[in-house]
Amino acid sequence: MIGVFSLTSGHICRVISAFHEHQDIPFLVSWVMILLAPSFLAAACYTAFSRVVWFSCPTYALNFKTLWCFPRWITPTFVIFDLFSFLIQLVGASQISMHYDRDKSSDRTIESAEVKALPGRIILVLGLILQMMCFVSFSIISCRYFYISRNWRAFDLGDMKLWRKLSYTINLSSIIIALRAIYRTMEIPHDKDYGLKYLQHHEWCFWVFDAAPIMLVLIVFAIWHPGHYLPRSYTGLALDKGRAMKEKDEISSMNAGIPQDNELRQFKPEDFQQGSAASRV
């Protein structure tokens, strides 16, 4: 919800900035909000992935060797990493805005402002690179987990594999956010003789590579919301991991005698007729 609010306010300020080109504040607010909002969407992916792991992963496999991350620290690890890159981007953005918005010197020019804003731009790019690394590493870990989890059919906990549908939401969203971070990393350093100036000079690039992917992530989460595929006890603000493991072990023990590869059979009227004839014999 924080990400949606940031994106909404950012695009509103972008419209205001389009009609008031000489005002700095709407442009800067729009730029910062749209730049930082996907971090909150990524946090939703981290949290959903953590809950799926605790719901579906066998107790013996809850270790770093299997998951490539510490199970008790999945969400905090990626959120802290993302928050650190978020703060670096915020510092870089504030440094840039300082020279555009707060510099009231009479000899101020675009060229001088760009020179003064260069350190902030470098800091911002470093933050974007760290964020991109965070998104890409999470995408790899998430996709790998949902691939190896196919071998744990006995631990589906009687949920008819509904949580596997949620895996598509998490994987697709994380990959989209990672691709968007790659675009942002290439798009920011555009001035003078460095960076890809074409991305900054053409409006369609913003809508295709920035706005559209984030809108797609929101649509994916709206259709396949995690609350539809996980038990109520797994969708709270904090997850009681001890209780989660106890419930999982209890349900797994009840399903221990059920063959793993059984499928529901599609019966026909003839099957029942044959059964009735056999019973009479």
C-alpha cells in the first residue's frame, strides 16, 4: 500500500510538472517517489516468499544449503539490503535536488548545476546497482526454490498445491522489478557524454520500461493475492515460526500414509454400473 501511494503521488506530481515546467518541487517529488516506490513492492515479494517457504518446505530442508539463504532471516535479509540501497538512493537524490532546488546563486547555470550534482548522481547510481543486485539475487533464489520444491509433494499440506500458483506471482513480480531496476540504472546517468541519453530524451521509454512493468506487478498481486493461497495464520504482520512448524508437522503426519503421486480419478457412470454388478456376484 505504501508503494501504491508513492506511485500515485509520483505520477500526480509528474502531471503537475508537465504543465508547470519551471517549478522544481513537483518534478523532484515525482522523480523521487517513482524512483523509490518499487522498493516497497519488492518487500511484498520478500515477505510472501518467506511465508511460502515456511508453509511448504519440509522441516529437514529449512537450512542455508537447501534454500541458499537463512530461513529465519529471509525477509529481514532482503529488506535490510533493499533498505540500505534505498537510503543510498535517497542520499544521492537529495544531493542532486540540493543543487537544482536550493542553489539560489545568481551565477547558477544548467552546466554548473550538473557539475555540482555529479557526486549525488554517482551515489544514486551506486544505490541503484545495489538494489538491482538485491532484486536479481532474490529472483534467482526464489525461482530455484520453486523448482526444487516439486520434489516435496508430500508436504503440500493438503492445500491442493494452491501455494504453487502464488509462486508464479512472486517469481514474475521479482523478475519484472529486477528488469525495471536495470532500466533505471542505465537511465539515470544520462547527461553530457556518459550514460544512455536516448532513454532520458524519449518519453515512451519511461512508460514502457518503468511505468508499465510496475503497473503489471500491481495487477499480478491484485489477481493472485497471497492471502488467497496461504492460511490465515501465515498472512499476519508477523509469522509465529514455531507455531507454523508445529502445524506443518501435524498435517504432514496425518498425510504420511497418502501416496505422493495419487491423482483424482474421473469416474464415469459405467464405472459405478460395473461396480454394482461385481458386488452382486
